[in-house]
Amino acid sequence: MSSATDPAQAILAMVNWIGLIVMPVMAALFLATGVYKYSKGESMERCVIGVMVAISISGITRLAEYFVATSAGNSVVTETYSNALLNLTNWVANVILPVYAATEVVRAGISFEDLTSMRTDLRPVKHFATAVMCCAVSAILRLIEYWVANGQQIGS
């Protein structure tokens, strides 16, 4: 039983508050600021980075909570480590890389504005290439995970 003064419950409540309320609200405020800056013709790249940081902090707190919740019930240490690696692989392949790819597509769209001023740098192409590479790495990780999950032991 846990009481109201239990430190573990207080930390869990704080993590839930940060992960579910504070950081998504901060991301929304950064997004609104970015839209306002874009309407005024200013650069909004810092606001996009702020949105990504806020969402990342929210995701990391939720990931830490998930790791603790899933590893607490396992009595075998090797299963705990393999589950942690599987969860980390799922998180990277399903969340971090696709969200970063989407961010790079947004950054490419923002940098298309520079092409009208006859600049010769290829920033939009670099951002799109980074987005494609993120999606490719995500797909490769998912394929490796499928092979590991459905593979058979050699020699059996």
C-alpha cells in the first residue's frame, strides 16, 4: 500500500504532470508562436525546435515510466534487458525517427522560401534527404526487429 507521503508516488505524479500536461502545453505554445512569427515573415525555426524539444521531453518521461512499469514485473534479469532493448528499438523506430523526419520536411518547407532569393545552397534538398534517411533507418530497424522476433534458432 502506498500513502500520500510515499516518495515513489510523488515522483510518479510529477512525471505524469510533466509528461502529460506541461510539455504538450509548451509544445502548443511554441507552435502558436511559430505560426505568429511565420505570419509576420520572421524565421520560425527556433519555434519548431522548441516544439520538438517539448514533445521529446514529454516522450522521454513517458518512455522512462513505461520502462519502469514493464521491467518491474520481470524476475529474470536477461528478460528485463531484452525487453528494454526491444522497447528502445520500438521507440526509436516508431517515434523518434518518424517525428524527426517530419521535422526535417517542415524545415525543408521553411527553407524553400530562400530559393526565391536566388541563393544557391541546397538546404531544402538536404532536409528532404535527411527525412528520407530517417524513414529508411526506421524501416531497417523494423525489419531487423521482425527477423529477430520471427527467427528460429540455428541448428534446430
